[in-house]
Amino acid sequence: MKGFAMLSIGKVGWIEKEKPAPGPFDAIVRPLAVAPCTSDIHTVFEGAIGERHNMILGHEAVGEVVEVGSEVKDFKPGDRVVVPAITPDWRTSEVQRGYHQHSGGMLAGWKFSNVKDGVFGEFFHVNDADMNLAHLPKEIPLEAAVMIPDMMTTGFHGAELADIQMGSSVVVIGIGAVGLMGIAGAKLRGAGRIIGVGSRPICVEAAKFYGATDILNYKNGHIVDQVMKLTNGKGVDRVIMAGGGSETLSQAVSMVKPGGIISNINYHGSGDALLIPRVEWGCGMAHKTIKGGLCPGGRLRMERLIDLVFYKRVDPSKLVTHVFRGFDNIEKAFMLMKDKPKDLIKPVVILA
Ligand code: NDP
Ligand code: ZN
């Protein structure tokens, strides 16, 4: 089978591989729709998680089951499924501690396009199918469904980690697809004022659609000053970090109120350290909490997100600005994600 792969740091291309085979609990899935992620760009072009050779990329897919292992109970060939970006080993102590994303080691629940071939192949392997796949209702179009495995779960996790309360004021730094779902998640959790930070007009429009009450452009001056001006010098209750570079942590610490929470879902792909500004952190005594997390995966998470789309609590299709058809266009979609033209939020490739 063929797949679009990371050949080495900085290099991508098409390769041929053996079609994977399922273990007793696993499934083999054929992708029906895939999307490239900014994380793939960090992985390939920044070498953010180290060298990888001939690893098929991609971790955002919905697909059709083509083969299952002997112990798989709930899925059979022909089923349409949502495949989470994070497919943990559920029989691990990290899962028992409540952190399935780190099953088997830090970030090790993230397998596709990290430690094994991803979803940009003609077929891909899913470990523990009963625990990691979710049935896709026929009413949800593929373009919307493929925003569930990563964009929705990540953005919503930003809102969850931030522990948004009814009426909380929130800044969402970065309004690409991930930050936009952070805004949608914050709104669903009852946030009051939601200030989005970004510059591309298409993202600004989408941010308002998903619930931003104010928009700040980081190109128009220091964002801490802009937030303080908007909030009469008080700052905000919560900050979700979903874009920008390492400087955004100090900015978040500076704009969150004492007792506030900073929730990072951004993938910091370069540099050795993130800075916490001493004075703005109350010399360590401001009760400002900093959290950061990999998106939740697994079956139940996907089923819950599917319900949010099915029952029209959120419409992720607004994220999808470019739709391609055919396997060969995966490369084009991937390069768009690298170049981020002004009219792009998220490209999708339909393979059905
Ligand atoms: P995008 O590149 O589409 O969006 C980034 C956003 O950040 C844009 O709105 C951009 O503004 C804004 N931005 C850029 N520079 C700054 C700055 N200096 N200050 C403030 N804002 C800035 O990325 P995605 O939405 O696709 O992904 C966001 C991050 O989430 C990535 O790092 C990705 O790897 C990560 N991620 C993390 C996951 C997790 O599990 N935690 C899962 C999936 C993704 P502009 O409008 O100018 O472009
Ligand atoms: Zn991703």
C-alpha cells in the first residue's frame, strides 16, 4: 500500500509499505476522510519529537473498517468509524491514574504519526478497536466528522483544563482550528466574555461564529496591554493557549487574574524552556495555575463529541475551508497546512 510519510526531519514524500495486519483486539481501517494537523508540521519541519524515518503521517481520520481481530466485539468490516488521534493502551497504570493520553509513558497514547504509521496510508492499524473506535452516524457528513478526532477534542480539552465556570472571562490565544474549538468549548461551558487573539480575517469571522465576544490582533501591539485595556486593568479568569510561540506563556501569566487558570493546548515545537515572569506570577504566590494537556482520545470521548455534533450543540464544519478529493491530494493539503494561506483554516481530503 502507499502512504504519505515523513522521510526524515524536514522531508516528506510518498512511500510503499506492507498493509498492516490486526492483532486479536485490533482493526484495520481504510480512511474515508483525513485532515493534516499543525502538529504534523511541528513534527516534520521542526523535528519537535525527534527524528522519524519513513513514518506515514496523519492522525485525523474517519474511515471504514476493513478487517478486525478475533476478539473484537462491536465493530465489523464495512462499519464507518471515527478514529481518535489518541489511541491509548487501556490496560496501563496511567489509565488507572486517569491519564490515558500518557498510557505507557509521557504522550505515548498518541501513536499515529508519532510512534507508528498514521492515517495517510491506504490502510492503517488501530489498536484495541472496541476501546478506541466509535461508530459514525450516517447523518454527520465526512467533512464535519473528521474535525472530531483532534480539533474538537483538543479545543474542548482547552476549555476543560481551564475549568471554565459560568460567566468566566476567557482569553483564547490563537484562533486557528484548535483555538476556534477552544472558543466553542468555552461557550458551551458557560463562559461570559471570550476574547480571541489572532489576525487572519477568516479565523476572526469563525471566532465570532463560535462565540468570541472580542477579537485582538497580536500584530497591533502587545497582547497583555490590549487585554488589560479591555478589562480595565484586571485581566481575565482563564487563558487558553492555542497558538503563538513560547512567549505566549509569559503573556498568559501576565493577563490572568490571581487565582486564575492557564490551560495550554499548543504544541511548543522549539526552544528549551518556557518562561514564567516572576513578578506577574506574584513572586510565586499569585495562585495562578498553569496546566497543559494532550487531547483526550478513546471511544467514549469520541462518542460524546459525536453527540455534540449530532444534536447540533456545535457545528465543526465551519473549520473546513478547503475540500480535496483523492488520495494524491493529501500532499497538497499537507503543504497548505504548512504554508497557512490567508483563506485557510483547515483542509480536508475525501477518499470515499
Ligand atoms: P494555526 O496555525 O492554524 O493557528 C495558530 C493561531 O495562533 C492563529 O490564530 C495565529 O494567528 C495565532 N498566532 C500566531 N502567532 C501568534 C502570536 N505571536 N500571538 C498570538 N497568536 C498568534 O494552528 P492550529 O489551530 O492548527 O493548532 C494550534 C496548536 O495546537 C498547534 O501548535 C498544534 O500543533 C497544537 N495541537 C495540539 C494538540 C494537543 O493535543 N494539545 C492537538 C492538535 C494540535 P493568525 O491569524 O495570524 O494566523
Ligand atoms: Zn493533531
